Amino acid sequence: MDNAGIPGKPPETSVPPIDDIPEALRDTPKIKRRRRFKPILLLGGLLGLGAIALLVGIFLPRPTPQSSASTSQPNPTQTSPTPTATPQATIFGHFAYPEAPASELQPISFNGRLKMRKAAAKQFQAMVAAARASGVNIVPISGFRSIDEQKHLFFDTKAQRGQSASERAKVSAPPGYSEHHTGYAVDIGDGNVPATNLSPRFENTAAFKWLVKNAPYYSFEISFPKNNPQGVSYEPWHWRFVGDSHSLETFYKAKNSENTQQSELTNPSPVPTLQFSVPSPSYPVPSP
Ligand SMILES: [Zn+2]
């Protein structure tokens, strides 16, 4: 109680250090305080940074996870659509072709049944006339063909012959995939040797030999030469017109996009051996 009664002296232990060494005490506590504050600040800063990092981590990564989760699926599909779209555009090596509008078609035969697109028909008739002047009898066997007609040719004939779809596709295009849909393709025979119609033996006729030499002058080319990259059987009778921009784009735009994949598809499995097995039974039926 006495000690407690003296108000001024008892805090010697506590007071003097505060008064005697104020600077040191102030420095050390300041330092200590600074040190204490630093961890606090550091902790706070770390917490703050952590919180920011969390927030940033929460908010920023979300678009990337979302892009990897939800939008990444469209991303591969966006990069793959070009590759995946082209395979969808082919069946058994046949390219998809749109059907020419009836208004664009013009007869190439005397009875008017066989038709081609106007530009192709004009050149075909000029080619027939030039061949005739040389004593060669070129006759059209098949021109424009609708998708419905191709359905009949493909499925009915396939069933009649008991062919598999792949076997049938080697000698006939599935509906929607025939060059004849475009109005630019024509099957050509030798009027002097009708027995060779739609047969590989057509290549021995005067008509074929004349075509090889002269068809390019009329912008016609053979669609399925021997060992063609599409794997379609050799068809010396099947020619197509490529004498204007539309016809050229029709046949080569699809091929250019397919070439990269064709190389991948044809390299592992060489097709030529498959081409010689089927052509003989397909005489009466028009070609792809
Ligand atoms: Zn054909």
C-alpha cells in the first residue's frame, strides 16, 4: 500500500526507460513497430495480393477455363471444320456436286433427252462437228443427270448386282456426288463401235484417240484417268467441260481442298489395284 501510496517513484522501472532512452526506445519500438508493422503490412499485403491474386485468378482464368471447357470445344471444331467439312463432301472418293438448274441446260442430242449446261453443250456440239469432219463419229451417251436419276442408277443397280456400296461407288457415284449433276460432264461413245460404250475398251476406238488429241481445244478433259487420285475406276468415256470459271471452280475448288487429305488417304492404301476388278460388269449403266 505504501509503495502504492507514492505516485511518482514506483514506475521507475517502467518510466525511466521510457524517459532515459527515449530515442533508443523510440527507435527500437519504432523499429520493432516497423518490424511489427512490416509483417503486418507484409501479411496484409500478402493477404491483399493473395486476395487480388485470388480475385484475378478467379476472374481472369475463368475465360480461359471457359474457353478450354466450353469454348475449347468449338475451337477444335473451328479448326477442324475445314478438315472435317471436306471429308463430309466426299463419299468413296466422289465429290459432292450441286444439281444444275434446268434453265441452264441445253440439249446435246437430236432427240433432246441428253442435256448439258449451255456453255458445255455449245463446245460439245462444236467438238462433235469437228470430229465428224475428220471422219470420227462421236456420240453422247449420258449428259446431265438429276440426283433422283442417280439414286436409281446407284441403289437399284447396286441391289440388282448384289454389290456393296464401296464396290458400286468404284463404277458409279452415289446420288449427289456425280459430275453429271453439274451439267458439265458427258459420257461419250464411238458411234461406229457401240459395243465399246461405257467400257474400258472405248480407249481403243477412233473416237477416244481423237478426243485425246483434240478435246482440250474444246475445253474438255477426262475426269477419271488411269490411277486417278480419287480411286474411281478408269473411265475413258467420261469427260467434263472446264472451259469457264464456273465449271473450273466446280471441279477444282473441291479437289484443291481435298488434295491434302487425299494424299493422306491414298498414301497408306494404294487404290490402283481396286480399279481393275469391277469395270467389266458395268457396261449398260452410265458412269459416274
Ligand atoms: Zn459419266
